[in-house]
Amino acid sequence: MTASTRLRLHVLGPLRIVRDGHETDAGPRQQAYVLALMLTRANRPIGMGELVDLVWGDDAPATAPNVIQKHVSAVRRLLEPELRPREAGTYVQRQGTGYRFVAGPGVLDLADFRRLVSEAESAQADGRPEAAFETYLDALALWHGAAGGDFSHGPAARAIFTALDAEFVDACVAAAELGMSLVRPAEVLAPLRLAVSMAPLHEPARAALASTVAAARSTRPPPVPDRRIRSAHAVGLVGRTGELATLREVLDSAASAEGRVVVVDGEPGAGKTRLLEEAGTAAERSGALVVWGHCLDGDGTPSMWPWVEAVGALLDGLPAAPRAQWLAGELGRLVEPRGESLGSLLLPDGGGQLRLFDAVVALLASISAQRPAMLIVDDLQWADTASLTLFGHLAAHAPRGAVLVGAVRTHAPRPGAELVRVLTAAGRTPGHRHLRLAPFDSAEVIELVRREIGQTPAPGVARDIHARTAGNPFFVRELARLLAAGDSLSTDAPARTEVPSTVRAVVLDRMAGLDDDGRDLLRIAALLGRDIDLELLADAAGLDTETSRRRLGPAESLGLVGLSPEAPLSYRFSHDLVREAVSGTVTPMRAHSLHLRIADALTLAGTSDDERLAHHLWSAAPLADPARITDALLRAGSRAAAKSAFDAAEQHFWSAARTARTADRPERELAALGQLITVAGMRSMYGAPALDRLARAEELAARLGREREAADFLFTRWVVHVQGMDFDRSERLARRLLVAGETSGDPVVQAYGLHAWGLQQWSTGNVGEGYRHLARLGRSLPADLVPRAENPLRYDLRLLSAAMLGEVTALHGDVDAARALLDELEVAAGEDRYAITVWATISARTASIVGDHGWALRAAERGIAVDPEFSFAFLGTYQRLVRAWALAMRGNDPEAAAAEVRALLSDRLLDPPVSCVATWYALLAEMRLAAGAPDEAADALDRADQALETFGQRYAEGLVLLQRARLLQARGESAATVRKAARRARALSVEREAHLFAQRVDQLLTELDRPLRPSSSEDAP
């Protein structure tokens, strides 16, 4: 070989021969194995007999020495093609009856590794720890897997290669100790993880890895996975200087102002994640805390996953005591699975979700008050609905010192409506910045190519690359690799290699370099997700961990996957685009089988990731047991609901119900529908969107002879219709409940009938009839109803029945008895936030129609105090309406109070319409009359009349007519005219037994009589 020819041999990982920068095939497998064996004995003789034993063991043929000689001759010609026959070579030399491989400087990675380790040990002995650590890192960077790659070894040969691996593991442990002492633990994480994957039972290595991971988390070094990438990135990011400057500026400004929000978007492959990695590294160097949340593609991703990651990272950085305190609250349900029942997790109006979101804001605020914090949520296009909603909530309430960054694709996939809504709202926040990553220009393309493959392309080639990739960094890298492989970068002629037209074409081209086993394993990995747990992959593939690691080796060499910087025994796809393309090569029928194997592996591993298991079983539906699928989906729904991911929970429960119905398993279908309806109800006060499912659940319960459960579902259907003021349908259902209760011996079924019929009559204006049924219920309601955690519906039946009996008792005319009932309810509520909210809402509403603004204000303010975040949106709306009314009636800024009432009516009660619209327009009229604004009062009363006619809820019609009479009085109409209007209000109220309003009319008539006795028969009472 000439002096100008450079040879490099690799045995620390897969065997590779590289001559002048180009890899050369090592020949037939046995020939390559002979070379690998000689390399393990570099600069030392290895006898013919030993080679025969290492290759064949006890099964050596008689011709084995001749075969070895043939292989050695071929290896000599491979390494030095210009050698003449019988000429002594530079590298493979005869020694006695055997051979010796001579490894000069820079020729063999094993020789370089041993030299560097020796230098590191000497530097450490001389008291130069920094130099020792750097030298160790250089040595460890030479390893790319188990020595020799995926050769199958006999016992004798295995001992040789295992001993080499042990040298690497020992060096990793030594380097880890130095890294810890120098506060540079993260830099040795990647080789340590490789060491543990090669020697899973090596206790010192596992202990070193655990200590190093913990130290790396606390010191927060730059997030770089290994020495090679650290070196490549040391020169910085290609381009994007303006975007980096903006991100630094935003972080600086957040420290002295309210939090900031940045959205980074661009086409797939534009470099969004790489930009944010660089920005995060810079932020950490300046003393900021940087945490990431990754939204992952695929239905198997657990709900709220980016926030499980990000909040978990925020909590991990806290001392033990405050961390435990945070985990004991709402955040514990997000990051730690708990065995709570669904009923204990959820309350009406989605209050639990808002409390969780506010807890995330509070946690970030407590941290950013101490040091600047950057929270990065990557790939928002894959986020589930709850994750997007939390992103929007945090954007609107970003605390001082915090920067929230979101990265999102502009297309592929096309942004959904919820994503657009959240990003639009985020764009309206003060200090918001939007960074769109443009394609690279020609100069940036040239620089990226140079850094990617170490060569600067000729000008014509650079222009060709830029034109055919449109400056997309991902495609620039791919085309550069293809051109480099074809040696097309040094010529100024246009490169002949075609740029891949799609990412799938890129991946298919690379996958062609894998054997069938490698491709199959990669496809299973793609269905697992972007992050690949090696042990789980091995179980799913029916392999051991070492075989799986070896089979992933070629995919790693091709740049399809790489070792994960986040966890030991884990790999990661090089880009989301790569994983998407690989999974797209799996046929539907094959996918069913692979998903089932993954589900079996997850079950074998005892996973607590219920949502992931449910996804794989659902995807394996034609092959998996329906009962197993249903049970997994039920657990997944409960887990999602615990994290307030209600959309995901509903989807899991609905899928469970469909699976059970298809398999004709009514008990499981009923269980799934019950959970589904519970979640839907907690989101929208008993589940208006779930009416068809309620009817199906009622049918199933009746068919199975479960009378009480059937009544549960029928009652819920009634609640949905009555709260939506669909009184025609609700009356039919209320009558069914009443009849069922009258014929049933079950006290719960009886209670449903009395409650539904009583409130139905109250709503439509038959106050006396409603009062009598609710009073009967109050006397007969069983005291042993289940707690809310077991059955929220029956708990609410007792609570709401007691509260509504108080309100209707007042409307029926006995205010003192009503106050006594509601006072008892307040005492019984104790410290239960929901019970206090119900009491406060009904008490405040009752006080407002009574006209007692002192009572009303006290009740409303207590309810608001236990729910300042307005998480009980339905009930909290009434509290805030009452507070505004009470303040206005006291003369406290009546204009602001009226504006608040109008806004609440428009935003909360009208679209869709819910109960008490006419009541609140009547009370708004009362407020405006008290403020001396009769025209505005008239407008409010017109709206009240419209609500009465449109919706048919008439219990407050007497109040509306009373305010009409007071409007006439305010406008200076004659006493006779006012009396006539008042008498009309009184007559209607008496007819309907709304005696409270009749009493208030009597007060008005008394006021009219007080200043001047009537002087004519026309004015006589």
C-alpha cells in the first residue's frame, strides 16, 4: 500500500474496513471472522491451531488449516491490493506456524483505544483529571457496539470478545467517576448506556449509570447524546442566528416582566427541534432551567404525555419536601398513576381539569420566581386535545420569569381546528413571538453539507443540491450523504444522484441496505414509537436483548436509529419523519400481528402504561380477545380521566363499548358506557353530548335486570334535557321516572321519580306541584346513598334535591323554612368544595329572587372563595351573577355590575341556553331600575319575555311581571296603571303557587298605598 493510501480498521463494534474514506466489504462471513480474530490479537502472534479452534471449536474439518490459509491470503490482498504474490505485507505477517497482525498508529481502533486508556490512566495518576477525562472520552468514542459486531462465537472466541467488551465497560466506569468529580456527568452518559446494554449484569456499570443520570439531571448540562455529536455541534448551529437571538432576547425580557410565549413553526425537516436544542443549551449556560415536553405521533401515546414529561422534570428538580407536597395535590394525578375510582376524580363542569392546569401554572411560577425557566413543547401537531388546552392555558397565564415555547409543523399533518384555536389565542398574548423557519439559502446549504460529511461541495453541486432540496435541511443532509457515497461532491458538474422525492423514498432507500431480520425488527420498533425500549422490542420480536441490539446495528449505521440520550437500553429514531415512513411500510394485516406481539410484551413487562397497552390491543382487534381489549380500554380511560384528558378518556370508553357490543358482551358494554357517560357528564353537567349512549345504556341495564342502573341512565337523560330547557322531551322522561318510582320498591328509583317530576313542574311554572313532590322526596330520601367516589350521580341526587327543596320552598312562600334547610346543607357540606359550591349557588339564587342582597352576597362570596379559579363553570356562573346583582342593589358601581351580568349571560347562559335565563334578565332589569336606567331595564325585560316564550321555563314569570310593574312606576305611570300590572303579576303567582312573588307584589302595592290614600274608585285597591 502506498504512503498516500490510508487504511482504518474497526473492530470495536461491527467489523469495518475503510480505505481512503471509503468502506470496503470484508468478504465472506468466515473470512471476515478470521480478520476480526487477528485484530483482537493485534501486534501479538496467533497460531494456526488457535485460529482453527476459535473458528470451528471441536467441529473443525481436516481441511481447516488450508481454509485458514486461504482466508488469510484473501485478507492480505483485501488490505493491500497492490501486493504481489508471496510478497511480505505491511499488516498481516507470518510468524512461525501462525500469523501476526501489525497495527501501526491510527490503523486499528482497538490499538488506539488501548493507547488512549493508558494515557488517561497516566494523566489521572499524575493529578491531571481534566486531561484524563478528555482522553477517556476520546477512547470511549471509538466504540460503536459490542466488539466484533454480530458474529456468532464459540465458547473460546466468545471469551476473547467478552474480554474486549469488559475493557470498554471498565473504562466507562472509570470515566464516570471522573465525570462526577468534575461535574461533567452528562458527557459520559452515552458510552455508559452502551456499556450497560452490552453488559446488563455488570453491577458497577449499572450503579455508575444510575449515579450519572441523577447527577446529570441536577447539573442540567447541554442535552447532547454523545461525544461525536458534541464535537459536531461544537461549532454551533447552521444559520438561524436571528431566531436564536430572538429566543435569547425573549428569555432575558421574561425575567423582568410577565411570562413570554414563542411559537416556532416550519415545514417538516426545517430544523425546529435543532434550533430549540441550541436555544435551550444557551439558556442553561446563562443559568436558566430548561425542561422539555415531547408530543409523539401515534394513537398509543399516553394522553397529556408532554406535560407528564415536563411537569415530572420540574418536580424532579425540587427538594424532597416540596416535591412531595406538590405530588399530594393535583399534579400527582398527572405524573403518578393512582388507583382512584373515576367518581373520585371528576366533578361537574370539568373543574378538575382547570385545577390541574392552575397547579401547573403555580408550579412553574414557584420555580421561575427563583431562576428563569424555559419550557419547550415540541411537535405540537401531535398533541392530544387536553395537552393543547393546557398549552393554551399556560400561554395565557405564563408567570414572570418563564418562557413557554411551542414547536409545530406548518403542514404534514395539516393543523387541526383545536391546534389553530390554541395558537391563535397564544398569538394574542402580550409579548408573543412567532418564528417561522425559512428554507436555507445557498450559503447555508454549503455549510450544512460541509459539516454533515466533512467536504465542501463544488459550486455547481451546491447549486444543484439547493435547487433540488428547496433548502430543506433534512433533505439537504440526505442528498449530501447520497452524493458523498457516489463521490459526486468534488466535481462541478450537476450531480446525477436523484434527490428523494419524499421522506418515504429516503427511508426505503436506506432500508434496502438491511437484511430481512433487520427490516422486520425496525418495523416493530416503528410501531413502538419514536423512543425504543430495547428490552420491550426484544420481547415483542421474540429475541434476546443482545440479538435485538445486534440487529439494530445496521440501522444505526445507516442513520435510521441511534442510541437514546435519555435512557439506558434505549434507541431512538433519528427523526419523526423516519419513524413515520418506516411504519408506513407495514401492511394492515401485518400490523395487527405486530401490535398484538407488542401488547403481549407490555403485559409480560407488567407495564403501568394502560393507554399504550390499550392502543396496541385495539390495533390488534381482529386477533386479540375482545374481553382483553375492553378491559384494557376501560383502564386506559380511567387513567386519561385522572389526568383530566377527557377527550382521550371518552375515546377509550367509547372504543371499549363498541368492542364489547361487537362481541355481544352486554355487561362489559354497560360498564364502558357507564364510564363514558360519567366523563361526559363531568364535562358538561351530565353529558349533553352523550344522549344516544345514555339511551343505549338504559336499554342494556334494563335487559340485564339492573333496575337501579337503568334508572340512573334515564334520570341522566332527563337532566340533560331539562338543563337544556327542552321541556317537551324532559317531561316525557320525568313522567317515566315518576311512574317507575311509584311501581318500584327501590328507594333510589323512587327518589329519581320524585326529584325529576318535582323539578320538571317547577321549571315549567307549576311551583306548587313541584314543591309537593320535592317535599315528599325530602322526607323519604334514603340516608344510605353511596358516596360520590362510588356513584357521583346518586350523590348529586341527594345533594341537589336538598338544595333545590330549599329554593322551591322559598318560591312557594316559606322563606324562613327555606333558609333553615339551606343552613343545614351548609353545615353538612363541611370542607367539601363541591358541596359548598352547590350550597352557595342555590342559596345565592334563592336570596336573589327573595330580594335579600345581604344573604345573597354572603352565599355568593363563600362559593367564589372556595372556587376562585372558576373551575365549576356552570354553578360558578350563578354565583358571579348573584354577586354582581347584590353589589348593584347596594349601590356599589352598578354600571360595572350590569356589564358583568350582560357578559355572563351572553357567554355562559345563552349559547347553548341553560336554566334561569328569564330569571336573570328580570334581575338585570331590577339592577337597572335601582340605578335609574329604566330604558335599559325595559330592554332586559323584553329579553326576559323572549326567553319565557322561546324556552318555556316559567317559574320566574311572576318576577318578570313584578319588574314590569316597577318599570311602569319608574317611568312615572299612574298608580292605577302600576297597580293593574302588579295585580296581574300577583294573580299569576298565586295561580302557580309562587307565593314568594305574590308576597313581593304585595310589598309593591303597600308602597303604592303608603304615600297617598286613593281618592277615587278608579284607584281603589
